[in-house]
Amino acid sequence: MLELEHTNKPLYLSIRDRICRQIFDGIYPDGTPIPSERMLAEEFNVSRVTVRKALDLLEQERIISRVQGSGTRVSLYLGPRPGDLEIVTVVAPAQNQFFARVIDAIQTCADTRDSLLLFQQKPKDIPLEKCLFRIYRKGLRNLILWKEDLSVAPEALLKLKGLGMRIVLFDETSADSVLDTVCLDNAGAVQMLADRLAPDPASCAFVTWDKPEIGSLRAREAKFLSLFPEGSVIRIPYRYHNLEQAIPDEILQQVIQKLKNTSCVLYAVGELGIVCESASRRAGIIHKAGMIGMMQGARELEIQIVEQDFNAMAEQICRCLEEQNRIDSGWRPRHYSVPGILL
């Protein structure tokens, strides 16, 4: 017999929540039967009337289906659902250099829709999947997820979508078969810088973090190599990415030496451009440079910049959520690459 959580919710809602948790945990996979009303009543020590009320709600939510003679099965629906944008939750990395600008852009879009924006820092000590289900369990159904360097099991996102969450992945560079994804046009950003700088293909370098798991870094490097197959790629340890711990002088000097004979350098992210170009100038090394993402000091260092259009990306994210909340929208998952702005 399972103990239900002691809450102020009606008992049938607590049972509904527990069954959803069991589906999320994989106890009842999609397409498989769940126990009968009688068995569930015994499991939760409640009446069959209470169980039936919970199952009625789950059926209305298109989480289960009941067929006469075949019993009750998990039947997760992945399409749009009737809802609203009353509350939108953002899970994001607060330490990221562009966090404030991303949140500000999303907040502006939320305000125009009279939506309340909630923020959840990406977790450090618990799995991301657990964090996301906790948001779902609180009744929050609109989610903007910026994973950055965290991983999340694709099946967990699929289950959350099937349980009724409307989800958009931000800064996700590849299309998803179930979810909307929105990101910068990374290849286009590298192309813009290459067109502006017109570098010598034989003496061009690309500086990035050694974290290929991050899709935007991977996409930018791939585009650079497609344009400049003879160019060099320099990777710096990712543990220094938030500048909480400065890049050690030893590593920085190794990078500068590698850049000594280059005519042009493209930086995958702005923080690398500022740090490395400042060190290059101090060493008397001057070359053309470009980077993705505006940061203070770039103008003084004469770095060409492609800025992310955060306002356009935020607007696209909110439109995705609106479509997922309208059953007549014809919504299907799409990937949106938003062009950058050459400053």
C-alpha cells in the first residue's frame, strides 16, 4: 500500500499526481496498461469512486485511454492542448554571460501577453529531470528550458510533453521530433564574420571552449572548418567559461603563441574574444578578430561582432508556447534558427 502525500489537494488529485509520477518514472511506460480501479483503490487505500474520478481526469487530459474490454492504458498525447500563458517558467543558467539579456527579452514578451514569468536556476545537486518534474508537479505547464552544458534524458522531456507540459528548448541547435527548439543561426553568424573580415584561409584560427556537447559551440566550429579547412582550432578548458576563475596565464600564453602568426581570429563566444584579444594586444600582436556575442570592451579592441537577436528569439519562443496552448493552431514541433545581427 502506497502512502499519499499529505496536501490540501482533494484526494483524487493526489492519486492523479501519483499516477503521473509513476508514468514519469517509467513504472507505466507509454502504451502499457495500468492496474484496474480495484487494484489502484487497494494500492492507495481509497474508494473506487475516488480512483475513478482520478482516472476520469487523466483521460480528459489525454494521458490515459480507456477501451471497453481492453482496460486502461497509458496514452500520452504529444500535440497542442487547450491552455494559456498565465505563468511561464524559465529554467536557465544564471551564471551565463548573456543570462540577464535573455531573461529581459523573455520578460518583455511575457509582459505584452500579461504572463507571469518565473525563474528556476539550473540545478547543481539534483538531476535536471527531477527539477523539471517538480515544476510539473506544482501545476506549471509552460516551460522554457536553456540546458547550456547540462544533459537531460530525451525520454524525460517526451514524458513531460505527454503529461501536458508545453516546452520550448532555447539555444538548442538541432531539431527535435517532439519539442520546439529556438536558437541563433550559428552557421550564419560565423558566415557573417567571415564575410566581414575576409581572412586568409591559410592563416585563420578559431578559438572556442573544449565543450563539444554544447550544440552552439559544435555548430560554430563545424561552420568555421567548412569555410577554412586549413584553419586551426584552439580549444580552451571549459571550466573557465564563466570567468569565476580566470584563465591561467600559462594557458593564455600558449593560446597567444598559437595566434602569433595568424592574420585573423574568430571567437566562438564573446568572453573568449575579450580575454584573448586583450592579451594579444598586450603582447604586441594585432590581427583582425571577430566574435559572437557583444561584450564590454569589444569596441576598444576593434573586434567585429555578431550579436544574438534576443528579442526576436524571445518572441519566437512565446509564439511557440502560444501555439502549443491552442488545439486549433495546427502546431507541430519545429526548429527555428534566428539570424544574428552584424554590429
